[in-house]
Amino acid sequence: MSNSVVLGAAAAGLAVAVLSYLLGSISFSIIFTRLLYHTDIRSLGSGNAGLTNVLRSVGVKAGLPTMAFDFGKSMLSVFLGREIFRFLSVQAGLPPYIQQYGAYLAGLFCILGHIYPLYFQFKGGKGVLTSAAMLVLIDWRVFAVCVAVFAVVFLCTRIVSLSSIVAAVVFPAVNFLFAFSEFRGASAYGAVPLSYVWITTLFAAGIAALLIAKHHQNIHRLVTGTERKFSIKRS
């Protein structure tokens, strides 16, 4: 691989990371609770700037737009990340599957922006919704399995944190299975090497570890039996 290709890939990666982090840093839970209720969601309930706390603390009036816009910012990040790497692959003559690396990179940094938002003192949400939105574009099959796991656990327990943690644990394994099936057979991007399987699975494992780590307080409450079940404030 020539130096120009390496430099181009590094520039593309940096551009995707910065753009996705800045998009992820737009915390719509904070924005909509300030606009609609003149308060900071981080001063209510669990103090988390995420959808669950919005629904529990102020209700669907702020919860629905928060869900739509947080979902949208993640999908936009992944779309742009993929397109930037698609352009790189065409210009540098790299294999088409390279664009998936751009999608994973964008998803990771959008999640980091959501959790540690530049515009809001680096105090954001836990990244569950943005992770789900990322999977819609990266691989709808992985999205479907993870959402199904989340739904089953939630229906049995009505605890969002436990459902999120279990889905996060499952994510790297499911990602590996589908990526390995693409290595063994045809994929949307043609033939993929075994390195593709491991690189995408490492991305998935890193994202899962980040989500689980952000739930450390929830894990403590789950262990002590004090974690709250899901509820929506009537407003």
C-alpha cells in the first residue's frame, strides 16, 4: 500500500471520527427538556441524559423527539462515514468492504459524542439508542437480533438497563457470526477476508464494553435488587 493511500485513509478516518463525534455531541434529550420544560434532564431522575430518563422524568412530549433525533444523528453519522470511506475505496482502488470500516468508526465516535458531549460539559447519555441506530445501517440482521434480545429481556423484567446490558453482551457474538458467514460466502461487498471478521468484531466488542461500562451504577443496583422498572411519566 502506497504512502498516498495510507495518508488518504488516515485523513478519511480522522474526518469521520471528528464529524461523528461532533454530531453525537448534539444531546437532544438536553435540548428538548430545556426547550419544553426549561430544565436540564441531568438534574432530574437518574441524572442521565438519555431516553429512559426523559420518559421517566418528563414524559413522551420530550421523549418522542429525543428518540427520533438521537436515532437520526447516529444514522446520519454512519451514512456519512460509509460514504467517505466509499469515496476512499473508489479513489484509492481499495476493496468495497472498506466502507464498512467507515461505518463502524462513525458509529463508535457518534456514541462517544453522545456519552461525552462536547457541547454539554461531557455529561451525556449511555449510548444505547445511538448504538441501535448505528446497527440499522451497518447490518440490519445484527440490529434485528439485538433488538429481539432486548425485547425478550424487557418483557420478562421491565428493566431497561438489564435489557440493554444483555443486548450489548450479545452484540459482538452476533456480529462475529454474520461477518464470518460473509467471509465463508457472498456478501453485499463481494469477497471479504478473515481480517474483516476480526476488525468488525473488535469494533463491536469495543462498543459493547463501552455501553456496559456506562451501566456500572445500574449493575450495582441490579445486584442489590434496587434497580427501578421502566415507567413513563404522564404529562
